[in-house]
Amino acid sequence: MKSLELLAPAKNIEIGMSAINHGADAVYIGPKAFGARDAVGNSIQDIEKLTKHAHRYNANIFATMNTLLFDNEIEAAHKQAWDLYHAGVDAIIIQDMGLLEMDLPPIPLHASTQTHNYDLEKVEFLEKVGFDRVVLARELSIKQIEDIGKKTNVELEAFVAGALCVSLSGQCYMSNNVGDRSANRGACGQPCRLPFDLVDNAGQMLANQKHLLSLKDLNLEDYVLPLARAGVKSFKIEGRLKDEAYVKNMVGNFRKRIDFVLDKYGNEFVSDSQGKTILDFEPAPEKTYNRGFSDYFYNDRHTEIVNYDTPKAIGDKIGVVKEVKANQYLIDTDKTLVPGDGLCFLDKHEKLQGMKVEHVDSDGWIKTSLVMGVRVGAEIFRNFDQQFNKELKAEKTVRKIEADVEMKWENSTVSLTIKDIYGNSYTDKYKEAFEVASNREKSEENMTKSLKKSGNTIFLINDVTLPKGNLPFIPGGRLNQMRRDLIEALEAKRNAAYKQPARWNTEIDDTFPFPQKIQKWDHHGNVLNKLARGFYAKHGVTEIEEGFEGREDKSKLRLMTTKHCLRYQIGMCDEHETFVTPPENVQFPLYLKQKKNRYKLKFNCKDCVMTIDDSPEELV
């Protein structure tokens, strides 16, 4: 049977432990350097603590080392990889192929989505050069994923929730072009979330200060089963910059949905880790940070993937304004609002405005902080749910290993055995002259109650089996200590038995040609060091230009390739019907403008992608 893994993000050890406790089978976290998130690096010591906690449940910790590297960083990256291995991590996620030319630890290697894993040929190549897992591009449809699953043996990981990068991963240079902050080096400034003008070659304004590249968030919660059957092993939640409330909520949501598949289709799938998660709240993805949701290109191209009005979290739509009195409003809603709730709406200029609920009266009128622009008919969204966030802070979710305890009394020896549902067991024996309990019924009740206690341990004792006939008399305090020793011993045995997974894809083909037999590679190759250059040369790429980050002159280059197409969005696609009325007399090419920056749009209809090139005004 195939195992399914729920993979959660963590910006620090506390959130990582919370993710494990809420049902994550694995957590990905960044070390101090080369982790693709400059602001959330963690010490080796903290990561080691996290691995020990995860391994209690046979869960895994993956370390992110998925930035591009300069020559003077290669040795430090190599050392860090080994430090992470000794700290107990179960896999390393990488982007820079120069690392493959080094002696890496013997644990699985995952190809980051930043390696641009957009088609079958690229996934086949990554498998041939030694990767055990490939993180698929977010743009892939279920049909494409299924084809890759059938034709490769490498593990497949797919994003199922979180923020979407508008660019094909690893192929975006806009942030570096605008502000010298490289997305491939963990410092993306997210210029794609800014407002742009869309103009044609004659200067006609097609869109004015709209967030034309700001995608909604991904949510594939309804597609766990088809993704699993298509070959996806790991269901990945994006969000290494998100807070604990977000991680709890999203992990809890997908834990429930994956468990549903495991319960209903247990003849096909098994869980990738151990432990029963008992949630103390009802997950609700719409109640924590989100920009609105879409399934992106899971089924097919559609228009509802972008929010032109704002890049910010808008939350859950709660209703429409019926009446307005100064800063008091009556909203037509079936939701319960409380003081502290955060609300937002689009004013008549289509700008997002926010307000905080200060009071709600018995008739449903709400008083808020004073905000101009609220009008009858305005749609109101709740982007901070006070009550839900209180519940998340107070909730007591636990993750437990189910086990049974059995007592035997033979030949003046009491033996206690604890056995978990995964087959791990431990027995303690006490050879002593125990007296016979005078009241079997009362002793049985007390013993069962005592031996079922598990407190704050990882175990949940389901059944207690006692000897038939006479029972030994064991004072309550003594029996409690015997139980504590037994549980502690089994956990120690389980922990000692845990072994880091070994790299299984060891048949490496150093001559396997790079896809499409590329002979010359421009900055899209992302090559910044000699080892990476040598790697690609071995695989048939004979001429390799410097990566974007290593160039002195970064002007006039392609900055982005995206499957999000503005020609399609405005109703001018020749291949796909959008039911959008197109503007008249449009003269191509089209341009995006943001303050002093201008970008030329090109439309590759054969591959159904849009490209964005640096195109300063002076080039006109």
C-alpha cells in the first residue's frame, strides 16, 4: 500500500512542534543559512530538538537548503548539510545542483519546487541524477500529475494549500530587478503583489492600478483522493512565514481530510507516521489568513485565480450592508459578530478598507472604529475572527499512540506488558511475594483505572487486561510508579529504534541528458557556481551564461514566465473562452507599468504561458 504524508511548514521550533502535535506527518523548516526564507532561520540545536519530538511519532523533519549558492558559499552549505544530518533531519530540500557534486549525507534528497519541476521530462531527469523526491510545480493539472506518477518512480510532493507564486518557480527575477532582493536567494520582495497599470502599445489604459499579478491562495482540500491516486505521496501546505494559528488550522483541516481517505480507502493507503490526532477545534481555513481561494490550474484554466483589488487577506464573506448610521452598520448576515472582529470591504474606489468591531447590540447593529466609505450594498468580509482565534489559543489538541496494557501473575511474579498498535512492546517483571487482593471486584476496578492513566505521555491506553482468578494486592502508589516506568520504557525503546531514512535512489546516471537537449543556457539556468556549471556540462549543456544574481547588468532581461495570462483574463485569448467582453481597438504589445518600471508582455500561445520582460521607457 502507498503511504500518504501531510507536510506542514514551520518558521520556528514552536510552530514545528505544534504542527506535529496537530497531525503533520512531516515538517519542513529552514536552518540559519540557505533556507530560502531570510527572516526565519533556525539554529541546528533547535532543529535537533524538533527532530527528537517528531521522531516520537515516526514523523519526519525536512531541512530546507533551497537557495542558489555562490562559489564562496558552497563549503559552508556542505558543512551545514552534514550538521543537519547529525541533528537528525530526515531529508534535505535543495535547489542548487552544485550540491550534487559534493559528498552529501546519506539521507533522501528532495528537489525543491525552485528547480522548476514543470513537466514529465524534468521530473525524469531529476530522478536519474539522484533525487528521491520531487516537489511538483503548482501549475500542473491533475492529468499532468497523473502522467508523471505513472511514468516515474520518484516520490511526488504537491502543494495543496497556501500562497501562490505567480511565476513558474525558480524562474522569477522581478524582485531582484526591482530591489536587488533575489527570490532564488530567499529574499523575495513580492513586487508581484503591487498595483500595476496595463496599457497597450498606443497608450490605451486597459487597467488602472490593479493588482494584476496577485493570485489568490491555493486550496485543494477537496482533491486529496484524486491526488493520492494520481501518485502524490506528500500533501504540502505552504507557509513558513505564517503564524501558529494558521498552521494549526490548515494542518487540522488536511489531517481530517487525509484521515477520511485513510479510513475509507484503507486497502489503498496508509498513514506515513504514527499517532491518533484528537482535535479540540473545528478547522476552518477561511478563518485564518487567506487572500481568497482557488484550485489554480488543477482542472483547467479559469479566470477566478486572481484578486485584482487587493493583495491582502480578505477572509470570509459574512454579508452585505443593509443600513448605515455614522459608524454603526446593520449587516445582512447569518454569522455571529463579536467585539474584536476585524472586518473589511471595498470602497467605491475599489480600495480595501478595514475596521474593527467595537460593539454589537441585540438588534445586530455593529459599532466599529470610524472608517469612511461604508455604504449600503457593500460586501463585508471578516479577516480576523476573534472568537475562532481565542479557540485556537485555548484548544487542547493531543496526538497519542494507542496501546494496551496486560498484567500477568504467575509463579510469584507480576509481569506488566504495554504494546502499541504498531507492534512495539515492553515488559517489566516484579518477582515479589505479593498478597492476594481480598476484594477482586474492587481491586480490578482500581487496577484498571490506574493502568489506563497516561497523563501527558504520548500514549493513550485503550484496554487493560488483568489475570483471571486471584489478583495481586499492589498499593496504589506502587502500581502508579510501575505504570510510569512501563510507559517511559516503551517510549525509550521506540525512540531508540527510530532510524533516519536512507537515500534509496542511488543509481545515478551522470550522463543522462538534460531535458530538450539544451546546448546554450541563459540566466534561467540559475547557475552561480563552478560546481553547478560542471554538473550541467556533464548532462549536455555546453554553454552556460551567468545566473541573474551574478550579473552586473540585469536590465533588458526576461523577468518572469507565468501560466497566469492577462490576455486570457481580458477576454482576448484565441484558444480559451472566458465569457469576458474584451476591450476594443487594442494594439499589441501590452505593457505593465509600476511607477518608473515598465514590463513588456509576450504571449506564448503554443505553451500557454505569458512572459514578462524588463522594458524601460527609454527603449521605446
